[in-house]
Amino acid sequence: MKPFGKNHIIISVITFLILFLMNYLGNDLPDKLQRALLTAFAGVVGLTIGLFILNKGKNDKTPPQNFD
């Protein structure tokens, strides 16, 4: 799955919704909306960074020598 492709956007939206709802519904503090938005946004950013790292070496034509 490449970053910012169709599948990445769908998974990012699902991740955002799940994290937002988990934090919004399970929080009794007065600033629950801000915390839920920040946590959900951070989860999507983490997912995107992970995909960049994962896909960094996918099309590498020169693998490391003597890889064991």
C-alpha cells in the first residue's frame, strides 16, 4: 500500500474515526473534544510515517551486499 493512495486514505479515515470515538466516548474531562481530535490526528500521522518507512525500500534495486 503506497502512502496517499486510495487504500491509504480509506484506512486513515477508519483509523481516525475509531481513535476519535474511543477517546471521545470514554472521556469525562471537560476538554474531551480537543483530546479526541489530537489523539486521532496523531494516530493518522503515525500511520502515515509508518507507511513511508515501510515503502522506503520496496523498489530498491541495490539491496545490501552479503545479506544474511
